[in-house]
Amino acid sequence: MANGEIRTDRVKISHGDLQIAAYLATPVGEGPFPGVIVLQEIFGVNSHIRDVTERIAKEGYVAIAPALYQRQAPGFETGYTPEDIEIGRNYAQQATAAELLGDIQAALDYLKSLPNVKNSFGCIGFCFGGHVAYLASTLPDIKATASFYGAGVTIRTPGGGEPTISRTPEIAGTLYAFFGMEDASIPAEQVDQIEAELEKHQIPHRVFRYDKADHGFFCNQRSSYNPDAAESAWKEVKQLFEQKL
């Protein structure tokens, strides 16, 4: 099914009174296919996140990218200027871990309602979504998580409270974490701390460190794009999902 034909749609996910906008990409065919939640950067479900969602669907997964800022800024998406970064960070700071986990579970429940989706789920996230993916890995439904350059995992959690790393024992499946070693927002000692915590709690994992790669190295719309690191990481993501979903 890899690199097969897909179809895309914009859908609404019900979470209580909230209707979460989401971008859905589905392989053409009866399936059933595993499901993957795609978690946005601070820039919303923009063209990069939609592209990633489509790439995952072409590999044979039903992929969905829920809008993580539905409460703060419905329909928000933007680019990568310094002004965009400031706006996106402001919205991220208004999110809470409980709301994010609830929204992701709602997205999982939506996928479960589709006749072409089987009960096997993973998630992938970038930047803000990389941190959120670490959170999402604690959900019982998530068998495989790919977390890209999620800053702050060791020092904070969305909305306040114990840092997200404290939830490591709750991780339900396998976690792959990807970092650029030129990323000033994630010092090397924090990467080491994450790896040590995963090892301590015997969570199946791999931690990938890319020399000469900066924050956002996977995004081909950013000046920090590193094609070699991005290609290597994508191979690892495909292997993770193939093995676990």
C-alpha cells in the first residue's frame, strides 16, 4: 500500500460541546488500516502538517491532524516568520495537558468510528506537537509514538504542573524521539535526561540525535530544514509504524 492513492477531507471531531477541526487523509481501498494522529507545530494545521498527514496516508495509514488550538483560535494556521512564532507560542501557552489529551482521545475515538480503521494506533508530532506526542504516548490506545524536537519535556507541561517527563512510566507503547543537536531550545543534557528516564522505566524506545541539525529540521518550509536528517528520520518513523501498528 506504500505510496498508494489517497483521499483527503476536512472533518469535525466531537469532544463534548467542542467541535475540533481536523485534516483527514485516507488510503484508497477497503482496509482496514491502522490509524495515526498527527500533532501540529505551534503554527497550526498548516500546509506542512497537511503534507505530513498525506505522506503517512500514502504509507497505508488513516492519518488525522486535529487542530490543537481549537479553543484559542479556530482555523488558525500560519507560516514561520518571527511574528508567526510569537503568535503560535502564545496560543501554545494557553493549552493544557488535560485538554490536549482529551482532544487526542476524541480524535482516536473518531478514527475508531470509521469502518476502514482497525484498532491499532500511533501518533507523530513536531515542535509543540513533539512535546504533546510525548504526552499522548501515555494514552492506552497509542502503540507507537514519534516525537520530533519537542521542547520543554523535562522542565514543564502544558498548562502547568509536574513536567511531562514525570509521566514517562505511563507510556503505553514504543517511543522514538528525534532531536537536532544544534537545537538551542533543547539542550543536549535534556535529551540525555529523556533517554535516561525512558531506560529507567524500561519503555521501549530509541533516541535519535542528528549532528548539524537544528530545531524544525524535518520541515522543508523552514530555513532549518536538513534534508539528510529528515530523510533518515522518516525511514525510522516508517519502520516504527510498520513494526508496531
